[in-house]
Amino acid sequence: MPTFRIDIVNEDFSATEERELADADAARQEALRGAVAMGADELCSGKAMLFGAEVSVTEDDLPGKRFVVTVGASPLKGGT
């Protein structure tokens, strides 16, 4: 199985992980899932109403795909 490097970076943190995954599509899905989970944690903890990060996936140090992931929440008017 190929090894992929997943980087998730924003102004407050940087996370890097190397994983053996079946292919580039599986690596992209894993990277995007990780970024969305981090964003959900930030929102649920009340740290932010909007989370954004750059996500990149590389295989064997070759140029890979880059994405911007945002997760946001907004209170409903009249909600509790």
C-alpha cells in the first residue's frame, strides 16, 4: 500500500500524519474527514463559530492535492 502524508494547517495549529492507504482517493477522503472533525470539535467547544484550514495530501513527496476546508455554525434567530 502506498504511504500518504496528510497535512492540516490553519493559523492556530499544524497537524501532520503519514498513513498507508489504498489510493489517493482514500487519502483525500481521510484528510477531509479529519479536517471536518477538527472543525466540529472547535465549534462544539465554543472556541469559534467558523473554522478553516488548508488540507494537503502528498504521496511519496510528489506534488499532491490541496483543499480549503471550512466548517461554520450560526445561531438561529429566536432559538435557545
